[in-house]
Amino acid sequence: MILMKKWLVMGGLLLGLGGYWSWRGVTAPRPGEAVANQGREHVPVGTSVEYNSNPPTSGPHYAQWTKRGVYEEPIEDGYLIHSLEHGYVIVSYKCESNCEGLKTSLKNFYQKNKNKRLVVVPRLSLETQIALTAWKRILKLPEWNESQAEGFVRTFEN
């Protein structure tokens, strides 16, 4: 009888701890800001679309998407948004001069995370130096911060 009570107490504690950790995971603040959903409609390449964020986090996009990698040239939003729809995180950056340090940091970040759905791409119209996007989520950074980027990728990738 005493052994049964011990097992019941231990089982109750384990259930309580599991419930606490589950609740904590659901209620923990998520990195970045939520952005209203603009849908996931496919449109022909070249279609002009007005998005509700820069870079966009959802909305009409092309049927093809951008594969993981580090890109040297900007990529049209229509391809990038489709990648977001498939669980990718996009790291957009704007660099006007002396960019080699930033580019090296971003390439190193990609290499650490190369098995993840991650795209690193320049964006000339960016309002800040760095923006990370996921489906309906954005994190804008005035400068590169690897720990914040890791948290965003860990939370939203795939």
C-alpha cells in the first residue's frame, strides 16, 4: 500500500511538471512581432503586390520558392514569401559600405545552421540593418545579434 502511494505521488509530480513545462512553452514570449496574415495565394511571376511589412511575412507569392543558402543579390519577394510558407526563416540585410564583417558573420551563422530552412539575402529597401522573417512574424535588428537570430530561428524554422 505504501509503495502504491509513493508511485501515485511520483506520477502526480511528473504530470504536474510536464503540465508546467507545456504551459510555459505555450505562454513564453515569442521573438519579434506578429504581422497580420495576407494569405498564401499563388500569383504569376512579376505580379505587383503591396505588402503590410518590409520585408513581407505572408501574402500573394510565386509558385517557386528560394532554396536555402546565402545569396549575394536581392531576390524578389514572391519567391521568398513562398519559402516562408514552407517553414523557412529569411535573414535580410542592408549594407551600404564596409560590409565584409557583416557578410562574414551572416555566412558563419548560415554555416552553423546549414541543415535548417534558412535563407540569407541582401535587401536594398530594408528600413533597418537586419530583419529576420518567418510566416507572419518579423524581428528587426539595428545591427547583427547572433543570439537573437538563433532564438528566432529556433522558434520559427520549419
